Amino acid sequence: SNHDNSSKQSIIDAKKKKKKPPPPQGIAMFCTGGIRCEKATSYAIQSKLFPKELPIYHLEGGILAYLDHVAAKKEDENEV
């Protein structure tokens, strides 16, 4: 029907107007303890999965080390 065609056309037009997301500025990998993300970072770099100009980071020590760091920082702020 005519209504179906106009609906399809409006969806196509909306998709054409949609902006492309900006290219990534870097890749960050993280995991619980830091070992898996360190291995994944090394693998990603060695396998050339991403352009070499795209920096790849990993959270050293994982989320657990980050949480310890944040907690220690809060304790230091509270002692002031």
C-alpha cells in the first residue's frame, strides 16, 4: 500500500541523515585482576587487529587495583 511505502521511505531518509559516530581515539581494556586485559592488549597489538596509530591501554592491576587506589585516595582526603 501507499502508506507502507511512505513509512519505508521515511525510515530510509532518517538513516541517511544519521550522523556517523566519531572514530575512536583509543581503546581501553579492563578486567577484574589485570592479567586477562594485559594479555588481550598484547594480543591486539601483536595481531594488528587495530590501526597502529590507535593507542591501546589496559588498566594495570584491573578493577580491583583501581578500587583500592580510589579507596586509598578517599582515606587520604578524609584525613586532611
